[in-house]
Amino acid sequence: MAEPEGGAGVSFDTIEDLQSALDGQDYVCGRALATVAFLSLRLGRPLFLEGEAGTGKTEIAKAIAAALGRRLIRLQCYEGLDASSAVYEWNFAAQMVAIRTAEAAGGAGRQALQAHLFSEDYLIERPLLEAMRPDPAGPPVLLIDEVDRTDEPFEAFLLEALSDFQVTIPELGTIATPEPPIVILTSNRTREVHDALKRRCLYHWVDYPDLDRELAILRARVPEAAETLSREVVAFVQRLRTEDLFKRPGVAETLDWAKCLLALDVIELSPEVIADTLGAILKYQDDIQKLQGSEAKRILDDLRSDALA
């Protein structure tokens, strides 16, 4: 993939500068992730982030875009996504109106009408094409989210498109960007992404944060939560991740749960409160059933015993 000198005009001088900028966007970033993000920006290399859902992969793209004052363009991947859906489509409804208008007015020449219908006036830009357009604020951040949900043909297309940062529209020709976007790809690892795509990126596995960093994240994102409640919430979620669950809660669920508890004016955790709000942190009924009743009380009692020890 392209490696523009100077990393698309990005001006962080040190890893600490980047961490500080991300802190300013309430994104608490560990040193390892900050380092690979810094290198991605400095070298102009795409950044490939893999990890469990809810660990902050998407959020770092948003934080980087905000810290740089750049536009964030998000391509949300899904099964069946194809090249045309990711790059462009024609405004069919507007084209039909133009055809009927031309017919009612006596009609322009067939070739002239066709050239007009397939001009940029009727082009609907999708994320990949949007990201290749010049922007006065500087190259945007292109977030290709959950690339593991697509299939191999789309991966092959993506590899080609990002290699030269250009796309071809048959009716208009090849469109190339004067300055490549900042590219961040994420994967929840529902399937393995092909090595050819990973090799062209800087890679980082985004793991669940440890207790101290998750507590710092909660303080940054939900500052109105009392310190005692914040510590209990983070400690409980940390312990849940050691249980045999179908889907372990991510940081996103920690934040959601804290907000739910605040909305209920909860001061400290209790088995009853936990039972009533499990749907904020667990998303599968089998997992919720495991934590109902005495199990939630056991975990809470263990945490409080550990805190007193």
C-alpha cells in the first residue's frame, strides 16, 4: 500500500503527543496501541486492529479524526458488500426524471443525453470514493469497520483499491486521490482475514483493558459516576470476563452499565441491582441465566472480600 512521506500531513512528534491528543478526546490509550497508531500515522501505513467486540477499535478511529480535525468516513462492512456499494452508485431516480424531462422537451441527442446521465451530477459517492476526494482540512480518516464480515472477493478488491488509492468507474474513468486518507481497518475475528491484506498494514490486537485502565476509561467517559461505584462496576465486569460466558462484556458494556446505574440513582452494587440490570452488560440469555440468583452475589461477595484483604 502507498506510504506517503510525512504520513498525510500528520504532525504528532512523539508517541506521548498522540496519547495526550487521544486523552483530550476521552480515549485512554495504552502504550502499545499508541505506538502502532503513531507509526501508522507517521509512515502513512493502514492500521489493522483486531480484537473482541467492544474493546475500543472503532472508537480510536473516531478519536484520531477528532484529534486531527479531520473528517471521519466510515465504511461499515457486512456480508454481501460489493465493490459498487463501497465506491459509488448512480442516482437512478434522478436519471429517470432527467430522461422523462428530455423526452417531454423533444429530447436531446441519445449520446449527449447518455453522457449527461452518467456524469458526476448523478453520481452518489460511497465511502471509498468519498475518502479519495481532496479535503481542505486534510486527508480524512477512512474507517473500514468489521472487515471480517465481508467475503474474500471484496477483500481482494479492497487490497487493490488501497494499494494505489484509486478506483475506476467505467463511465467516468479512473479517479485517483492526490493524498491518501488515513486508513484504519477493524475486525472482530469472526473469520480470518487474508494474510495479503494484513501484510500491507501495521497490526495490533486490541485486548480488554486491565482494571486500572478500564477505570480510567470509565472516569473519562462517565465522570459523574462516584468513585466507589466506578470501582465496583469495573471490578465486577473484570471478574465476569473470567467466567465461562458465551460473550464476555466489552468496555462499551461497562460504560453502558455505569450509565444505567446512574439513571437508577444506584450508589453501590447489590445482588438485586445486578439482577435487574444484567441486560446492560450481557447480551445472551444463557449468560444472563448463569448470573441470576446466588452467582451474582457470590462474585460480589468475593470482590468485597478481596478489597478488604
